[in-house]
Amino acid sequence: MDGETKITPWEVTTTTGIDYLKLIREFGCEPIDGKLVRRFERVTRMKAHPWLRRGIFFSHKDLNLALDAYERGEEIYLYTGRGPSSESLHLGHMVPFMFTKYLQDAFDAVVIIQMTDDEKYYFKEKLTLDEANRLAKENAKDIIACGFTLEKTWIFSNLETVGGSLYRTIVQVMRQTSGNLIKGIYGLDLNNSIGQLSWPCFQAAPAFSTAFSNVFGDQHVQCLVPMAIDQYPYFRMARQIAEKLGYKKPATIQSRFLPSLEQVHDKASSTGSKEVIFMNDSHDAVSRKIREKAFSGGGLTRQEHVEKGANLTVDVPYHYLLYFLDNDNELRDIAREYGSGRMMTSEIKKKTIEVVWNVVREHQEARRLVTSEIVQQYMDPNRSFDHSRRHREIGELSEEDQHLGFHFDPYFRHVP
């Protein structure tokens, strides 16, 4: 990226805002348009997730090939992961997991979730190996609380699992990965530790089904990787290596970053001094953070707001509703009323608190049911996995105009 924006798998900083169209061009991805969303619905027989309809998941690579495979009756699997560095996940962390759960249901797919406790040990100087592994188990509880189907989900810790077919595939990936490739993609050099330099191979390898003989046997199964856009370099690398190894290239689908509370063009992050909403926050904490920290695009005075309306481009409460308010009609009404100045800043913040707290509260209720014994079940490599596909009658699909978005999106779409 340019000198004012830096996006790597480990760091996202910007002073000018993130240009997602530029990222599509630089990473060689493709935008997700209404035509692809309509095809997704026809093939999966499920209504597109709001994050697809609203452009939150905005780009892909070969999603159409994953749909082709599914349409032919072939199995696909989903792969995502978590680098454990905090006791609780925050809202931004939850986006790829919540969407992966939706995709698991849409494709009747097995989900592979890599807990990268080794990565965090390499890149977090003060984190001990034991603490990284402990956090992996705690974070797994947050992930399981999303509702992943036990019979179709395997969660594994790299520290506890690397070996066998997984390590065999990692070794194959390492042989095809030069130091110059690592430097060119990630900006790492000989000043980095060997662990940091070799790490991308460990994240790329699970995008090939050969890594999981306990799940897929010797089958070559198409992989689809949901992720935030900063993680795409790993799978751009995996796609390059796939040709050399004779494996299927992983397909990918990328999301925008959940905005920080202070600035809509920043990424919500637990690194640094800015506040984020954690999934273990109390109602009071959620309410305080949104009221006091969420940047408003409303007028500086009531009179100015009524006359000019709110600037939805920069309004953080509105962007959080784009993510977490499911009702399309209600969101459309809020965009119209708030954008025209008929709805006040205090009102949209009150609505955002209600919506976000419902997400956090429901998550906390689900997480309380996840015991250490349940975590062990999800992490057991020796059980059988369900590869069956249900027959699904076609359900409610999106209205035609909703495929192209009705909301304000500063990069692609505008309220009509």
C-alpha cells in the first residue's frame, strides 16, 4: 500500500482511510457483485447473508469455482483461524467466525479452524508459549459459541497438532517457498526470526485438504477461506504454490474491517490505546463505549443537524448497524431518517447500543454453555466427521434491488 496506509497480516494502519477498490486491484481479487450474490443464493438455496447483500464481504477469488464444485455435488470445506492474543475476542474478531458459521450451513461444509498459538508466540514478544496455548483454548470457547456443528467442525492448536499429514503438507509448502517470496509478500527479512519467516507456510498449508487425512482421507477437496482482507496474502501465496504441488487452489472471500469506534476508516483493534467492544463486556461497558467513543457524523448543533442531516460516510454508529442490524427495511429507514436530519445522533446511538448489546448478550449466553470438556470434543482429531449434505428446499431469497445494496457504502454503493 502507499506510505499513509499499511496493511499486513500483523498490522493495519492508515491516515487516509482504506481504499478497498485499490486493495482489490493490488491483491488481484474480484469484487462481489449482484450477479454473484444471486448465483450464490440459487446454488446454496439460502438467502444471502446481510454481509453479502451489504458489501461487507466485498471481494473474492474463485468463489464461482467453489459454487461450481458444490453444484456438481462435490464436497467443499471451509478453513479459517484465530491467533490467540487476548482473553476474549472483540466484535471485529467475530465477523469472520459468524460468517463462516453461516457458510457452514449454506454449504453443509466441514469447517477447519486453526488456532495459531505458535504464530502469536513468534510475533508477540511478551507472550509465553504456555500462555498462547491457554488463550487458544479460551478463544475456542468464543468460536464454538457461534454455533458450529460439532460433527462438521475440527478446531486444532498448532502447538498440539503439527505432525502427520498436516506437517507433511507444511513440508511440501516449505519446499516451494523461497525467502524472496516471503520477503516480497510479507516484507519480512533476515532480521526476523526463523519462526516468523517460516510462519506463512504453516498458515497456507491447511488450505489444502491433504493436510487433514483424519478428516478427508486422501481426497483432494476444494477449500473456501473466509477472512478479513489483511489475511489474503497467505492465500495468494497458497494459490501460487498449489499449481506446483498439483493441488486445488483455495477459493477465498474477503471482508472489510469492522471500523474502530473513534474513526470509521480505522480497523477495530485491541492493539494500542483505542477502545473496542469485547464479547465479555457488560451492558454498561458497551453502552459507555458507544455513547462516549463512537464518532458521529451528525451536525455539531441540533440546528445544523436538522438542516444538513448526518454524514453517513463517517458515522460509526450507522456503520455498526450495517454490520449487526439484520432487518433491511429498518436499516433503510434509519439511513433515510438520520441522513436527512430527522433522526438525532442520540437516537441512532441508542439503537446501536441495543443492537450491539443483543449480539454480545446472546454470545455470552452461548459461551457460558461451552465447557472445557466441550472444547476437547471439538479439538479431538480421532473422531468421525459428517460429510453428508442435506436436501434443502429453496427458501426465501433476496429482493432484486437488495443484491446491489440499498445502504450507504462509501466505496461501492449509495442509498437511492
